[in-house]
Amino acid sequence: MHFQTLSETVTQLKSGAMSSVELTQHMLGRIDRHQDELKCYAYVLGDSAMAEAEQADAARASGEPLGALHGIPIAIKDLVFTQGIPTASGTQVMSDFRPTYDATVLSRLRAAGAVILGKLQLTEGAFGSHHPAIPAPVNPYGHDLWPGVSSSGSGVGVAAGLAFGALGTDTGGSIRFPSASCGLVGMKPTYGRVSRYGVFPLAQSLDHIGPMARSVADTARMLGVIAGEDQFDTTSLRAPVPNYLAQSATDLNGFNLGIDWDYVTRGIDSEVVALMTRVVTQFEELGAHVQEVVMPTDYVQLVRDWGVTCAVECAQAHHEFYPERASEYGPVLSRLLELGLSAPREHYLALEQLRTSFTQKLNSVLDSVDAILAPCMTMPVPTNQDMDTGAPEQEERAEFITFTAPFDYSGHPTLTLPAGLDGLGRPESFQLIGRHLGEDTLFQAGFAYEGLQGLQPHPPQMSD
């Protein structure tokens, strides 16, 4: 039951073959059994989830119109404001913060009939490390494997079958890294495609909110619910939301896929390069035309200096707490905030100019192809020890955010797709980068690839 796709489950719920109460009870039972081991939930909302499930069943029984997520138990990252419920954003300084309103994305999930199981754990302030007082979520594919940054609770919870889908956020890679590490489909939408109203920021000009789930259809269904203009978010885009589920495709005849072989091989582990070669062959089998493109070289400096942009905007977000309550912060986020308070404004503004230049050049590249293929990470899924000892920063290795941060700067959508397991049982993955508001095109490619590759194998130890 818990490892069915969201889309097939919602069909059963709408037909009455399964009740939301039954399903929600089952999911809460799994959370109760596995939370101590996996540590992915910050708060479990059992009572309200059961009430929402009862409402869903009553709506079906009375013949009311049913939403795209009718009765489906999902979870949200614990920086999404939830009225009256602690929303700590992975911090200690906000542990008692109870918002007075729901975030727009949460309101839209509920309006579509979703049952909210709880709030998922994240790194402190959605940056690079968990607060020392908060245990990190545990990757269900291997307890020594890195679960990804920031949206780690979202990745672990969905991969382990403790939610059918989840919301994540991505500022430098935090939808893509946990999706890649936990074998999920993850969509980082176009900047502004999904409202950020009521979501505590890491860096407001880089933050993206998107769905993480176990299939392309599930992710497309969730994005269709949360996307769209929001009067409360001035950065939200005024553009119609297409039916992403209608993009289902079995082949990619006429699809043009770009790849910059220098970009995806320079300083990149050989296993990742081999994966790119295999994926190119698979897309060609699907009928896609694969051609070489050249990434704008501005990405190198954006990757190197991403921390400056993030730090300056993060310091703005935390100005009510830092430095006045600095002692309550962990060392990693404290260093970022100190950088944000000391960074020369000229440096920040120069990066904004570089962002504009890179975005324009990348738009030109995407004029010639439907999507660009790239890895999510510079190496196979690392271990926690690798990350703790600085393995991603070894000399001559590409910086770890090489394939993520540039597209947070430019705001282009990316779709992370699982590609099976490697010989050590670690999830393999890649991403497709599309044109602004080109999520429908990315889903088209995703549907076709998933049809060829098949769904990702579930973590074997989570099958109970």
C-alpha cells in the first residue's frame, strides 16, 4: 500500500476501493514504527491528519467534486508555515514559532484534498548542516549514505514510504541532492512558478519550492496543484498552469537534448561520466536527437561565489534573531550569517550582474534544444563521512554545487530523474534543465524515460 504511486492510489481513493482513513492510519503506523530509526519527521500531525482523512471520505460519499490529491497522505518541509503548528525551519531559535496563517502552497495542497501527515526535518535554516541538537534524517538506501542537504527529511520520508509525496525547497540544490540521494523524482520549478508566500527563506532570490515523489506522474500532479500566480507573492509568475499530466509520452521523436561534455566530465567522478553516457544512449533509443551544446562559462564564478549571494540574503532573513541570539545557532549557519554581515555590497551586486549575463546566455543555448542533460552531483551518492571530511572539495574535483547552483541563479526549471541503483545499491540519477516555464517539456521527457527505465527500486529494508 505505502509503495504504490500517488497517482494510482488517488484513483483507488476516488473510486472507493480504498478509504483515506484506512490509508492514513496505515501511514501513521509506519511513521510510528520507523521514525526513531529514520528521524525524517520534525512533527507528526496525527490527529489533524485523521480528521482530514475523514473529511476526504465524507466528500467522496456525498458525491462532492474531488481534487487532484484527494485523500492522499503527504508531508511538507518544516519551513512551510502551518497555522498554529511549530515551524522551526530546522533551527533552535525558531522552535517555538507558530505561524498565524498557512503558506499558499499548504493551502493549495489542502484545497486539492491532500492529507497532511506532518512536517519534515531539514538542515538548520535550510543551509548546509543540521543543527547540532537535531539528529539528521537517515537515508533508507543505506544508513551510512548522505541523505542530501536541506530537504533531507522530504527525501527520506518519501523514499521510505512514510509519505506519498513531499514539498522541498531548492536554493543551491536542496530538491535535487536529496532526490538524487534517495532515488526520487524531484521538480525544481521555474523561479516564481510556485508561490513562496509563507515559506521561511534561506535566500529569497534563489529559493524555489517544488514537489518530490516516487514517479514522474506523481510529481507532475503535485506541481499542477501548487503552481500558479499568488497575490501575496509579488515574485510569482502570471502564467497559466498547464495540465502537466497530459505530457505523458512513450517516445521522444523530434525532441532535441543538449549536453556539454566538458561541463559533465571535467573534475567529475568516472562513475558519473559513465552514467551520462548510458543515459544519452537511452534517450537516443527513445528517439531524441542528442547534440553538443556549450554552457556559458559564467557558471564557474557563480558556483564559486554562490555563498556570498546566499549569505547576504540569509542575513536579511535572520535579522530578527542574529546576531542577538547567535549562541542558539549551529556553527555552519553562524559562519554563513557572519559572511552575510561582512560581505562587501559591491561583491553581491557584481554577482547580480553576472546572474543576468549567465541567464541570458543560457536562454540562448536553450533556444536550440528542448532540454539540457547534466548530473545532479559530481560523484555517486557520498557517505555521511565523505561529506563530514570535505570529500566534495578535494583538489581537482569540480565544486559540489556545479550542477545545481547555476540554475538557482538563473531560475530555470530542472527535473531530477532516478536511473536505478549502482553496483553498491546506491541510487543513480541525473537532471534535465529546461526553458523558463518549460516544466511541461521536462515532464514529457521524464515520462518517456521512466517508461523505458522503469520505476526506481524501493529501499529493500523498508518493505514491511
